[in-house]
Amino acid sequence: MTLAELKTALEGVNSNAFVGKVAYRAFPIGAAPSLPFICFKEIESNNFVADCQVYHKITEVDIELYSDQKDTVSEEGIESMLNNKKIIWDKSEYYIDSENMLQIVYGIEI
């Protein structure tokens, strides 16, 4: 899966509820859509190496769901999409005091 394919899949979560609400890393200043929205970014590579070369490229990606309160519908939509695409994921939850918003982070590899 490419980053472009991941963006398309994320926009399709919950019957296309996130079309226009998904960005790589961040939305431009002053252009963030209303909550909830999703940002995703590459974290690092975790390549499979054999015979002194990269045999299979693996990219670690974080998917960040931002909301003003616990949004189990969006979380379940993201998890369902990842499961349907057979992408293994881990999940963490944080509260960002300065922004008064909840951040759910899904760690995946593509």
C-alpha cells in the first residue's frame, strides 16, 4: 500500500465521512476542517534486509484521529478498514490540553 492509497482508504472510512478531512502530517495553518479529522505521517523505515540490500521496503506510519470527545464510531471505522486490508495496527490515546482535543494514534506498517 502506498501513502496515496492509504489516504484514499482513510477518506472512505464511515461511508466517506472523512473526504477532505485527511492530510499528510498537518493541514495548512488556519485550514483545518472541523473535528473529527485525520492526519497521517511516515515515522521511520523498518526494512527487511537480505544479502546486503533492502529486500522488502517497510514504512512505519502513524494515523492520528483528532476529535473533541471519544469518537468510537470513527475509531471502529478506521480499525475496520485496517482489518479489511489486513494491516496490523496498535492504538494509543492522548489528550492534548492546549488544543482541548483527543488524539488516537494508530501505528501501522506499509
